[in-house]
Amino acid sequence: MTRQDEKPFLYVVVCAAGIASGVGRLITAAQERAWEVGVIATPLAAGGFFDTEAVAARTGRPVRSAWRTPADPRPFPPPDAVAVAPATFNTVNKWAAGIADTLALGTLCEATGLDIPVAVLPCVADALAAHPAYQDSLDRLRGMGVRFGEPYNGEVRPDGSRPDFAWERVLDLLRPL
């Protein structure tokens, strides 16, 4: 889908998890790998989980979280790939069920329907990850070709720190298999 003489375009979908504040690391890594980037956030994530102004400045494009009207211009070109990081329990389950009640979910449903490569870094607490519906959702999305990185539960270590979130891993997953 890449346009002639242009860099490939990556949609980064950001969900409402505490680590979303680090999404700038993913954007920088993607740009270093020659991607143009546009960020789509769930409404809750856009409401304070990361600095939307800093992200817009870094990408040169607005952070999107709401549908545009038919008269509004498209702020992003069609994606060549989609990275979902962090991906929450809610987003994974709604996406797998085909629920498109937000721009982020609608984008994910369309991407899988169009066979656009999608890679996901889940950020889900162990108790939620053990829920049968979540496991079914992972299986369903994998069956649609969605690529998943190792789950991140963000549990605090004995020393009080948390493990790093492997932002760059989602880009590795988008390489041809």
C-alpha cells in the first residue's frame, strides 16, 4: 500500500493503560525505522494517559480519537501496518467481537478485514488475562493473522520497580514472517 516515493505509514493505536505515557518511545523507534506515524487513541487514553500535544508535535499529525465527519479531510493516509501498544483487555475483547464503537476499534476491525498487518503488545493484568473471554479473543485474533508480543502485566518487582515495556517489539512483529 505504500505510496510511490513515500515512507510506509504506520498507525499506532494507544489504549488506556498506565504505560501509555511512554508511547513516544514507540514513535521514535518507528521513525528511526523509516515509518511515517499517525496515532489513534481510545477516547480514555486520549483523555490524559499520554501527552497528546507532544505526540502530535513528534509525528507532525493530530492524535485522533474521534470519528471525522464526511466533509472533514482524512488526516492520515491508509496504513501499511498497524501497531497496538499498549493493548488493553477491553480493546482486545471488543475488537475480537467485531465491536467498532470507537475510532480505535473501528480502525482495528477494518485493518483485519483488509488484511493489513497488525501487531499487538498486550498490557493486561494476570487476573484479567486468565479470563476465558480474553483467551478466546486472543485465539480469534491470531486466527485472523494478528501478531502478538509477550503480554505485559506491569507487576511491581520486589525492589519497587516495574519491568520495561518492550515498545520496539511491536515493530519487530511487523517484519515479514
